[in-house]
Amino acid sequence: MQTNFTEAQLADPATQRSNEILRSCVHCGFCTATCPTYKVLGDELDSPRGRIYLIKDMLENNRKPDEKTVMHVDRCLSCLSCMTTCPSGVHYMHLVDHARAYIERNYKRRWDDRALRWLLSKILPYPNRFRFALACAMLARPLRKIVPDLRLRAMLEMAPDRIPLASKNDRPQCFPAEGQEIKRVALLTGCAQRALNTDINDATIRLLRRHGCEVVIPQGIGCCGALTHHMGKTDDSHAMAAANIRAIVAELDGKGLDAVVINTSGCGTTVKDYGHMFRNGPLAADAGRVAARAKDISEVIADVGLRDPSHAEPLRVAYHAACSLQHGQQIRSTPKDLLKAAGFQVFEPRESHICCGSAGTYNLMQPAISVDLKTRKVATLEATLPQVISAGNIGCMMQIGSATAIPVVHTVELLDWATGGPMPPSLAAPPEVPVREEAHA
């Protein structure tokens, strides 16, 4: 794609990077075939190629964003399926991130939209605030049917049936390895996940320790910044990311770390991009060190090797591939291979590359599109007749779990169970489901 940025514009590192990305696009349209919003809405401007044209025009002309451009950029899930499909290697993630930051600086949203985005940015990254907000939503949930605003209704429907108590394992501390120590790792405990499901971090710590890893929760670790980053709130997201970088570097320069373990794939994609986010600042070197050591939990367990995976029942597992894992981090077979090695029967649904519609805060800000994608995803998962659905991202788990009676658990919970940990609480009485020959492994 030909671009016409001026030398003055290209002096801005973000614009220079966007120029590189735009020039790599050859208009082939392969991305439209795998774009979830294009599949739902059928509008070229709701495909990556269409959004690229809108973003190019906006950035090249230093144009104040108009309502049309903002609407189509807002509708992007950042699922990054287009990046997996693209034969030219267009790094759409960095381009749409730049567009969102540009819109945040130069476009005045309607008051209610501004209020919602501010509210989400001040609640979701903070576990205690989020836990309190969930409690309020639980009280108001019976009124959700009469709430006219779809976004507020989505927020009420998000409230779980119960809110777990804060886990003691989330506090800064060190857990020694069981037996011989093979690795020393830091665990990113997350933010929203700590309010929604404490079993995931607990299972992760048990699994890592059982596999010879000393696990440290660094002092000062917190939200990775992804939730605000994808809303274009760069100052907020970079402040959170910088705090994590400093916390992890303190461990790197202390006793050292072999890996920074992440069990929420949306966070993993962001942390692995810290090097790019801070490339032009004083934290560039440290950000690169942290990004280089960031690993999804499945990568770490695959590296050390699954030990004695003989304790779980051989359940039928429908594996949901989170977009941030399969597209953002290009991790596809590893979680499935681990589940199979643990004795589970693993099935992947049709169109496994298509997003479930969660996408961070997307299900709260674009509920109509999100519900459509959720309905499609749940139908394909249920078609495999599973006894349990496995995923590697808390957002996907909440999204899918709100629309099915089949238990939805984190992959790490199943691996923990298989190697000697407790059965995941939601599997206390797994449903008996007959095998159907047409279900595809």
C-alpha cells in the first residue's frame, strides 16, 4: 500500500511504525475471511482491510476522527485472527493500537460512552474495586431485563452467582519447588481474574511447584495494562506496565528468573509486547528483558515435561483456543498436546479460529456483536458433546460459561488435577455425555 506521510509525521515513532505496517499491506483481502466482525456484519469497513483504509486516511491527514471511523475501529475485537491469516505479515495489532490512542487523544465521545470507558478503566484493573462492583451488580441483576441500555445490561449479566474470597496466594511471597528445583519463575497474578476466579492462580502455583519450579509473586506486581491499552488510554496502560517491569526486573537482578509465567493469555500477548511498547523510552532495555522471559503457563509445563499425569478421569474436553493465545502468541498445539498427555479426550470445535466475543472489555462495550459471536461459539463447542470446556483465558471462560451448562475450566486446572491436584470445583459432578462419532478431534 502506498503511503504519503510527511517527514515531520514520520518523526513520531508511532506514525513511523504505522507507516511500515501500512506499506506491507497488499489489499489481498485474505483477512476478511477470518474476521469475526465481518462475518457478523458483512461490511467491508468492519474488516481489517476496511479499517486499514480508514486508519490510513485518518493518520495521513492528521484528521480529527469522525464518528464513522471511530465506530468501525471500536467494533474491532483485536482478536488478531487477521494476523494469522495475512500472507504479507501485516502487524495489524500495532496499527489498531496506534489508531485507538490517536482517537482517544483527538475525539470527544458522547458523555455516556466516556463515562462507561472511564468507569471500566478505574474498576476492572483493580481486584478489590472489581470485587465490590461485582457485588453491587449481583444485587441489581434481577432488574437487568428492564434496563434499556444494552451495555449496562451486559454489565449486570456479567456478575457471577458467587464472588470468591481473595486468595492468600495472590500476595507477594515465594513458594518453594517440591523436590529438586528446575526453574525459578515469577507469576503474573492478574487483575480481573483475581476477583472472578481464584482457583486458576492456586492451580497454577500447585502445578508449577509440583514440576520443580520455585514460584515468586513479586512485590508491586499488578495489572499488565491490557484492559486500558485496548481502550487507547496509553498513559494508564503504560503506568501499569512500567510498575510490572520494575517489579519483575527487581527479581531478575536479585535471585534471577527463568520465566515470567502468565495464565491469562490476553495478558501474555501484552507482556510479550512490552519491548515494543517501551522501545523509545528509558525502560526499553528492561521492558525487552521482561518480554523475552514472558511465557504462557502451557509453554513452561511443556518445557519441563508433564509429570505423572495419571490422576484425572479421562473426560471429553472441548478445547477453546483463546484468540490471544492462538493468534496473539501463536501458541496452538501446546495446550491440546498437554491435555492429551494428561489422559483427556480432546476435541476442537469448528471455526476454532473465530473469537468468542469476549475480547477484554468488548463484551461490555459492544454487547450486540459479542452476544452473536458467543452464541456461535457455544454452539460449536457443545456440538462436540464435551463433559468440560477448557480455555486459557478468564475472559473467554466467563463469556462461554454464561451461555452453557457445561463446566468451563482453565486448562491449568485440568493439568493440576491430572498430576495430583484436586478436581476443579466446577467438575464436582461432571455431566455424562455420550460419544458421537462425527465430533472431530
